Amino acid sequence: MCLFQYADDPEPEEQGPAGLLYVPVRPGTVGVVLRMFRTPLGERTAVGFTEPELLGTTLGADQRWIRLSAPALRTMAEALGVGRLTIDPTFSAPAVTPVPALPAEVQVRAAQGGMLP
């Protein structure tokens, strides 16, 4: 799918209606909430998958999901300020893992301009 349209490009930027989608969610305070993602260029996007296997392959087998139509997903995402909808993305980066903190002794030496081990 091309992210940009050109004057001579008759095809729309996004795919047509996909029927009900498998939409990734995460636990919220009152139920579940939509998971939002970012495109490679940093734009926020809602994501939907046409098959649960595609969702599991991309986000992991334990990823929770709900079924929504593309128009319903788009409406919910727009209410959150997200204007892009991505169907069946094939790549996702692993979750960011926190870097372990340096020992206090090293932090003090680094703050004083000392050499790190």
C-alpha cells in the first residue's frame, strides 16, 4: 500500500471496506481500550486485522482483540485524535524494554564528570 497519492494515481490511499476487523485492545479501568500504534514516520494510527492469525503473527498470540467494523474503528480513533487507519500491518517492532539503572556509585561519578567503567 502506498502512503502517498499522486495526481495520476486513480487508486485510493487506503483499502476499501474490510468487513469486521480484529482490533487489538488492552485492559482499561472499565473494560478494554483500543491500542493505538505509530507508523514508521511517527504518525498515530488505529490498526485492524482481517484475520485473527494475522493479528497473532504481528502482535503475539496473547494479544487481546475485539471485533469492529472499519467505520466504527475509524470513528472511535478520530474521537481520540487519530486520523489514520491501517489494515493488516505486517511489521511491528518489539516492545521497548527498560534499561537497567546504573549502580549509584557509577551515577555519582558520571555526574561529577568522571570516567564510566
